[in-house]
Amino acid sequence: MRSLIFKILYALGVFHFLRKQKKGHITVISLHRISDKKDYFFQPLSPATFEKLVTYCRKYYEIVSFSEITKNTRKPKLIFSFDDGYYDFMEHAIPILHKYRLPCNHNFVNASLNENHTIWTQQLNDVFNFLRDNNITDDDIIRSLGVKFENNWNVYYSSFFREMLKTGAGDRKKIMGRLTGRYGIVSDYRMMTWGEVRQCAEQYNVEIGCHTYNHQSLYSVINEDVLKNEIGKAIDEMSAKINRKVEILALPNGQYNDTVLDFIKAKGIKYTLMVGNKVNPEVHIGKTNNMISRINLIDESYCEMVHRVELFHEKIRKHHE
């Protein structure tokens, strides 16, 4: 039924009306994995769906990088922004973007690049996929954080995920290590290397950004030493590794506080990427440290995805508030 509704809305051209309401704004799309592989808790966009999305965006927008964000264009501007550094970006996203000669931004996690392992959020997905596949609904490690299975796998996963966001990087690493060790889970997802990051920047017009050192949620962080590591060290190390200045920071889950913002401003980071599911008024770009809202895309039908890009879901949400 949902898919049918969005097919009807698409046929009626509702997305055209919505897009016209974004005049004078810059759209930034947040993406993660592009793959045909199935994952119950974090389903990637298929390469075929991604190419349809690219085709749609090329038709109605000027695809730019952050370095081009202030240039004059005939069509409204749109940026493709990727997070995390999964290797399927090289396998599936790069060939499509290169085919149409389009730029993009990709934000990487230093620890993942340095240690050649999946980020903790993927480890979490691996654990819960294993638990679901084997119908394991009680685990004392998970229960110790006050999370219990209540006959809904998505709620179980989300509840534990929220607890992990509150946990420091060191403790979280120990918890994930205990869970993956207990069940013998070895992720079959490959992350990118520093060499591949440099290749993206040098050969494929990928604008490199930082996604913090450990993919640490910064909502409640006020410790300056943590910020120096998660942001300061991460930016400096990444700039040195790719031999070019990194001026983009993507905050994990879009979370921050005033202390984090003050640190970012003092560091001189040019673009700070959020989530927010909003568009960005062009008049504000380039004035101060730019807090950039992104529209997070998930795996869904092409017709629904087009309407998400044009903020249909956000307008419906606001209407019901």
C-alpha cells in the first residue's frame, strides 16, 4: 500500500511542487552504503536504486561539492554526502558517479582506517543480525545495560543502540568485543583504506571529510581531551594522511552540544554536517562556520525516495506535530 501511494504521488507530479518550494536553498543528501547485500537492521541502497537517484538529481539539480557551494548555477545545488567509509562505495557508488562525472563528499572514521576494522555501528548490526537469525532474545551483556527483548527486534536494537551512544569509546569497544567474541562474529564487510581514500580524492573528485576518530556520539561530551582526540587529532591526522586540508566534519548521528560547537569553531572547521532532514538557505552559506543540514536517505522505493529528497516526509511530520 505504501509503495502504491508514492507511485500515485509521483504520477501526479507532487515532487515537482515540493521541489519548487526549495528555491534559494541547497540540498545535501546523506548516504551510507550502496550494495545489493541484505541487512535487516541497516539495509543499503541497491546500486540500481542509487543510479536512479543520481539520474533524478542530475535532471533537476546542479551536483556540486562543498568547495563549489557558493558558485552560481542555473539549477538549484545538491551535494551527495557519504559517511563511514564502507568499501562498497568504491565498488558501486564511485563507478556510477564517475560515469556521470559527478563530485561527492565522503566522511571517514580515522580508527577504522588505521585499524582496518568495521565501525562499531556495523559491529552492532552484525551482533543483532546474528541474534535475530538464531532467535536469541536474552543476553546478559545487553541486559546489564537495562535493555530487554519485548517481542520487537527493531525496538530491541534501537534501545541498545541508544545505550551505546551514551557509552564512552573505550567502554563501548569492550562491550562490542565481548558480544562479538561470545558469538564468534566476524564481520564480512570491508572498510576502505587510507590508500583508497587518497585515490578517491586524487582520481574521482571525492571531497574528503572527517567523521570523528572513533565515530563517537558527542551529544554529552564536555571533556576537552575527548574533543581534542575525536575532532582535533582526527582532522589533523586525516589532513596529513591525504596531503590536503580537511575542512569538513560530519558529526555522528548529528549529535552535539554547545561545548562541541565552540571546539569546532576554534578549530576552524569550515563545514559541520548534521542530519536534520532540512535544506540550507543559500544566503547563510559562507557567512560563518556552516552548520549544514542533510536529508538522510534509507532503502525504500524510488518513488518514495524522490519524495523524501523533496522533504515530503518532513512536511507530513510537521503537519502532525
